[in-house]
Amino acid sequence: MKVTPIAFDSLGVRSMATFVETQNINIIIDPSVRLAPLRYNLPPHPIEIQKMNETWQKIVEYAKVAQVVIITHYHYDHHNPEMPELFKDKILIIKNPQENINYNQKVRAQEFLSKISQFPKKLYYADKISFYFGKTTIKCSDAVFHGMTNYTGYVIELLIAESDTEKLIFTSDVCGLILPSQVRFIIENNPTIIIADGPTHRYSNESWAASVNNVTKIIANTDVKTFIIDHHLLRDFRYNEYFKQLKAHAAAKKINLVTAAEYLNEKNLLLEVKRKKLYELYPPTQNNVLLGKSDIK
């Protein structure tokens, strides 16, 4: 199994788009990308927009060679209703648009389905269902909270397995694995690689502590070898403090605990967090805004 994070917050955009290649099937998860409409009362900087456009093209290229597309929930950084051709002739597996869903996501789900309905080869609801492609299993969890309550809706977690020794868990937007219901699916399925959404900067210190405690529990009770934590967590400079609290536990079990960028041996860009600095260094009136020449540190 080969796992490729395509677009994550550590890579400069809001996304958890991931490509998984097994011996039987190519899978793309949550093929979309967005930017924060406002941060520090500032709209996206041209460097962020450039990065988003470049990243979207990568997502499109990976989607072309995927046979299966999975949508874990209906926030726009996880699904894109504006390019229905992306789903042409695909097996589309989606979060149930009617059950365990808040009003906002329910409306978005119906909009999405109305636009893409003629394109997929097959369409399945994901919640609590398993799918089999040769020796590859895709197992979908029951719906869990997007965060600590149902205020922002529900998501599904995923297990993709080729064997007992190659198993990926993708948590989607659990915002830190703070709740037992979000952790249970992971421990029960004993993955070797985890891609998890870390806690948002808006949470309290107590919530962050609960997240650290639950991730420590996962480290202690699974055979995970690579643990990628990203997304909401990487919208905050405090992400380093979070990782520091977990490093000793990961090191004791020889676990590679990293962001998506670090997993790819790339720099943590955190462009959203650096938006104010981007405006200071590269006023949008200038014509020399090129990501490759940025000296942002």
C-alpha cells in the first residue's frame, strides 16, 4: 500500500486530500481544497491563492487515476461540487446525506448530489459499510462528531487494509480525537498508519490535554508505525507544543510522528497562520509574489 497526502494544512491549504494505491485499487479521499475566507481580518493572500490553484491541479491529476472516490463529509475543503466531471465513471462512496448530519451539511450534500448524479459509475452510502476490492478492504465507521459536538455535523472515519500488516486509518475532521467514540474505531482496527485531524486552536487547554491523552492511548494500544497529525492543528503555531507532548511516547515505540509535509520530506508551510506576515512581506500590489521565492520562516 502506498499512501500519499496530496493537500494538507501543513502544505499550505485547507484540505485532507489523500491518495491511496493498493495492489487492487486506487482511492482518493476528500478531493477538495479551500482557504480560510478571513484570518486576522485579512482575506487570502495571493501566495495562498497560488498554492491553492497549484494544489487543486494535483488533486485533479490524482483523481484521474483513481477508481474510487470517498467523501467523508460535506464541508467544502473535503468535497467540491463545482467540478462534477471529477467523479465521471468513478465508484463514489459518500457520507450518508440523510442520517447523522446537521442541516448545513444536509443542504450541501443535496446540492452536491444534484450536480454529480449523472457522473459516477456507482454511488454508495458509506456509514458502517465495508467494501471489498480483491484483497483490499475499505471499512467505514459509524458517523462521529466533527469535533466535540454535533454543532458542525458528523464525519466518517475510514480503514483501508490490504492485509493485517498494512492498514491505514483516516480520521477525517475529528478535531483532535477528543471523544471516546472517535478513538474506538482506531483501536478496534489496529492500524499501521494513521492520518488524523488534530485539535483546533479554538479549543480549551483541557480539550487539548484530552486529545494528547487519547493519542497517547492510541500509540500504546495499536501497532501504528506512522502517525500523521495535521489539518486543524496546523492552523496554529502551537502545533509544535502538541507534538512535543507526544514525541516521547512515539519514540518509545519507534513511531514516526509527523505532519503531512514532514511525511513527504517537505517544509511545514502553514500559510494561513502566516497570512499577516505574507501581507507585510509581499503587499498584493507587488507583482513578484512567487511562492518559490518566499523567505517566510
